[in-house]
Amino acid sequence: MVSKTQQQSERATFSSRRMFMFAAIGSAVGLGNIWRFPYVTYDNGGGAFILPYLVALLTAGIPLLFLDYAIGHKYRGSAPLAFRRLSKSFETFGWWQVLINVIIAIYYAVIIGWAASYTYYAFNSGWGADPAAFFFGDFLKMSKEVGIGFDFVDTIVGPLLGVWIAVLLIMALGVQNGVGKSSVFFMPLLTVMFIILVLSSLTLDGAAKGLNALFTPDWSKLAEPSVWIAAYGQIFFSLSICFGIMITYASYLKKQTDLTGAGLVVGFANSSFELLAGIGVFAALGFMAVSTGKEVSEVATSGIGLAFIAFPTIIDKAPFGSVIGVLFFGSLVFAGLTSLISILEVIIAAIQDKLRWGRITATFAVGLPLMVISTILFGTTTGLPVLDVLDKFVNSFGIVAVGFASICCIMLTKRFDMLAAHVNSVSSLKLGAGWKLFAGIITPIVLAYMLVSEVFKLAKEGYEGYPAWFVGTFGWAMAVGLVVLAFILSKLAWHDGADNYREGEE
């Protein structure tokens, strides 16, 4: 049998809390911060939305960060192993989170590939005079039929494979030299690039109009429950909580680490970046509105429409547009890479813990099959609808569902006090009854509301007009399949020594 001391000495660690925080912030700051938060704010009361957003950050985001940190740091394992050590009946939650990351990884990589291509196109406006027609037609060569096809598109496959190769090489270097050092390099670079982008956007004609549209408060919106749910949803999805990333990263921290201090830095750094993104994006949209003779409401959008249609239009019209384009799409690439690294780390760490494989073996055993699946699903003319449905359902019925289920079980089995005691033994800010109330009661209520409302809405309306069989296969069946497969994986035998952890040992 392997002793607990030996296990912990063998486990990789970040060399410092600073490196951990760069990695954690890099995970949290992703595509959603740049292309989702600004529009969510604008659509939910503008400046008034900041109030529910801050409430959600303080009552759900940061408390759940502390919960993930507590589980990972105390039980010194990947998500499945940490949950197993918390309670053997909880191991399914860990594998559920691993499988959620599998789904996210296969489509996240292709979006990074798109952004890398558009970074190149930005030098000479390679999308031409009609960015929408170029994106869906010339670039994606999108099929009119919704389904699965095998007509591969070289402009998609090439960058996609490049992203996978680059990320797998980083992952193969390990926690310290790969995950940690890449985050220390990418995050300052991303920050500098984005600050320059924001400052450039603020010099554009019409920037003030865009900022007024974003920040002018509509206080009446605060009476709408959907606005508060939107705030909790934004915090929940943007902070990388409840899908194994922060559990895994916290397991690499040294035993005496201020967990709450680190959590506060990560939480507020993520929100600061979102606010910065809102300023830069809406300053640019204000310019677009003025230059096209439209209102901001007519050009404001989010997601793919913002990144690959609206911003190319802005770049075409703006002074020094190519500089703005390179900064914007380059920021998407770096933000996406740091998030994809954290997503893959959850999967690789779980395989290492379960099978006792070496780092390089586990990396390529995980990465190569995912690269192949990613290419087959998204490197073709039919990839966009598949991406759209997977993204919607893995977030709504993957991350939200596992968060709700795991938090409720931890609460019902009265393990919050034990986890609080562990955090308090190493941290400056102490956790008490308020943390238990916010993380263990209020948050599950909000998540339950999100789950139920989404189930009824999608069951009644379908999703984006896609055929029922398509949504059933890549949406509902995928979401249910993750739970079933997670349960099966939890029943497979572990290596000797996985259960050597004893309750109360520190």
C-alpha cells in the first residue's frame, strides 16, 4: 500500500500561490468574459445590472470558489478522487464534471482556431466587404442541412489541429512547467493586449454613445427575476466553478496556502476583466452604430455574432482597424488557450489518478482521441449547429445540474462544517454560517430555478429551430449520457492507495 505521505509527495504542485492564481484567473477569463458579459449587462438593465452581478459574485461566485478550493486542497486529488475521498458515494459527481470538460474541450478548441484564423485575416481585412457572408459561406462553408456530414473544410481543420497540437505540448510538460508557466506567460500578455484594445476603442468616434448604452441604468429591470438569474448565470459560468477545474487546481497547492485570499483575488480579477471587456466592446459598438447610422441596440450582439461579424465590420471602418483586429482576435486566442488548458487538466488529472499513468502517457491518451473527435464533428460544413447544441445543453444541464446535485449532497451529509474547518485552518478570511448559507442553501435554490426553467422552455419551444432528432441526440441524450457514463466510471476499480486518505488527516 502507498502511504498518504508518499501520495502527497508524488503529487505535482504549483511552485507558488502566485502561479496558482495566474492559472485560476486564466481558467476563469475565457471567451465568455469577452463576448458574453457585455451583452448580458446591456440586455439586463445596463448599469443597474452591476448590482445583481455583485450580489451574485458575493453570494454565489466567491462562496463556491471556496467550496471547490476546500474539496481539492483537503483531499489532494482530481475531481473524481477528491469527491471519492469526501464520500465514496460522491465519486459520480467527479466523473460527471470530467465528462462535461470532455464535451467543452472538443468544441472550445475549434473556436480558438477560428479566432487564430481571424487574427491573421485582421491584417488585411481578409473577410472582405460582407463579414457575415464570409464567415458562414467562405470560411465555414456552412451546409444548409442540419446534420452530420464529412465534407471537411481546410480553413477550419488546419487551425483546429494547430490548437490541439500546441495545447497538448503544453499539457505534456506537466503542472509546473506546462500549466503553470504557460499561464504566467499568457495572462500578463492577454491583459496588456486587452488594455491596449480598450484604450484604442475609447478613441473611436461614437465610443461615448456605446458606453452610455451599456452603463445607463434601467432600474426597473431589477424587479424582473430573469435579470437576477442572468447575473447568477454569468457568475456561475464565468468563474470555472462546479466543473472540476478549481478542485483540480487547488489539489496542486501547497498544504499551507491561504485559500480564501486566493479566492478573493481570482473572483475580483475575473469580474474586473469582464468590466474591462464591457467597456472595450461597447465603445467599439458605439463607433459601429455611428459609422453605419444606426442605434447601438441595432448593432449590439454577443457570442459568435459579435466576434466574427460585428467586430470585422468595426475593424473595416475604424482608424488603425488592423491593430484593433489583431488585438481583439489575439485576445480571444489567449483567453481561449488558458481556459482550454484548465479544461484538459481536469481530464488528464483524473486519468492519472485513476490509472496511475505518467503525465505524457495520460496527456496523449486523452488529447489525441479528443482531437480526432473535435476534427470530425467541427472541422466539417455541418459543425456549427452541433457546437451550438452541445454548448447550450452541456452548460444548462451539465454544469448547472452537477453543481446543484453535488452541493445538495454535501449539504445534506453535513460536510460543510468539516470543509470550513479545513479552509479556516490555513486561511486569513474565516468561513462561518454565512458561507454555509450562501453556498449551501441560496445557490442550490438559484440553480434549481435555472434548471427547471430551462427544461420547461426547451421542452416547449425546442432550440433555435433545429430538428427534434438533432436536439434530442446532441442535447438531451448527451446530457443524460454524461450522468450514466459518470456512474459507470465511478464503479471501476482504483489503483492501490487511492483510498488511503483518512478523515481528519491534514
